[in-house]
Amino acid sequence: MFAGIPLGDLAFLAVSLVLAGAATGLLAGVFGVGGGAVIVPVLYEVFRVIGVADEVRMPLAVGTSLAVIIPTSIRSFNAHRAKGLVDLSILKVWAVPVVLGVIVGSWIARYAPADLFKIIFVVVALISAIRLLFAADRWKFGEEMPGKPLMVAYGGFIGVLSALMGIGGGQLSSLFMTFYGRPIHQAVATSSGLGVLISIPGALGFIYAGWPKMDILPPLSLGYVSLIGMILFIPTSIWTAPIGARMAHRLSKRRLEVAFGVFLLFVASRFIWSLLH
């Protein structure tokens, strides 16, 4: 027994999180996402096995995901920026509304039922996957990015949903940018920068949101952030993020779209199964 967790469960937790951390880093680099779409379902299953209460299992997975995304997204963003594809002008417009959206999302998380997190995951992942797999370049709102008012509104929307999903905002912003004619490689690279803007206030917000539930959260938790999850996820995810970024720049546009679409379908299927059962 260590920190109230049986040694067998602790060993399972360690191995699962180390392997998932490596996969998370690769996906963060390849798809320009913080890796939350992998971290959240993996943590959800791990927390289920070690007996975390259903009431706090999903928000604990989301909050821990946001904390893990902090170093992963920084590493992924730096790797993409080195390739010269990051559009900093877009990130500057989104910076404030995204952070404000994260704060609102963290406040909602304090009172939201666990299934709300899963439903948001499914809806966003399915819409994104359908766009990538079947619409190719036909779904467009325009050839140029919209004006500042719409950009600000969308930034706030990204912030709220990203906080509730435990993601770095990459899949949402990538989808939006491709709607306005931006190449997928540039969309992925620019979106990687949102992980930095979302993950830090998001993790702090989920610590606040989970504070009233400390009595039923597992040992070594800080609000809705598992310190064990952070410690075991972060090293391998940081190591593999630049590898994923290099892979992304070697893939063709269509292959990157299909790969991302299939990945999102898998994530959506997992949470649909969870909601039904």
C-alpha cells in the first residue's frame, strides 16, 4: 500500500500512464493537439480500475489532462514554430478570449454532471472526423480568415469547450482554420500554440473546481488534478512530442486529414460506448 493505493493498482497505473504518455506526445506533435483526446479516455479507464468514484472520475481525468498538456503543448509548439508554419497573428487575436473561455469552462466544471464532459467529447470529435474524412476541402466558409469580432467569439468558444474536454484546443482550432482555407499543416502548427494558452489556466481552474470534492478524490490529488497522473505522463510525452511534429511534416495533406479523422472517430466511439453502458 502506498498513499492509500494497493501496490498492484499502483503498478498498473504506472505502466499504463508511461505508455500512454508516449502515445500522447506523438499525437500532440502529429496533430497539433495537446494530447487530451488520448489522455482523458486513458485516465478514465485507469481511474475506474483503481476504484475512483464515478462522480469525480471524468472531471479528474479532464483536469489531469489539462495539467499534463502544459509541458507537452509547449514542446509541440516550439517544434512546429521551428518549421516556420505557425501564424502568430491568429494566436494573438485568440489569446485573451481563449483564456477567458477556459475560465468560464472551469467554473462550469465545478457544477456539471460527469456525463456532460463525455457528451461534449463525442459531439466535437464526430463533427471534426466527418469533416476530415468525407468533406475534403468542400466545406468552406471563405478563403480568408474572418474579421476580429468573429475570431474573438470563436476563441472564447474554443476555450470553454477545451476546458470541458481536457484538450489543448488543437482539433477545434484546426477545424475552424481549414473552414477558411488554411492548409492543414499550417492549421495544425498554429493550433499547437493554443495548448499553452488553454492548459495553464485550465489546470488551475480544475484544481479550484475539484476542491469541494477532496474527501472523495483519490490520494495525491489536488482538486481535479491527479499528481500521480502528471508525474507519470509528462516525461514520455515531452520526449515524443518533437518526434510527432517531424512525422506531421512528412505526411501529405490528405494522409494527415485521414489519420486525424480516424483517430477522432476512435475517441468518439469510446465515449459513446461509455455513455450507453
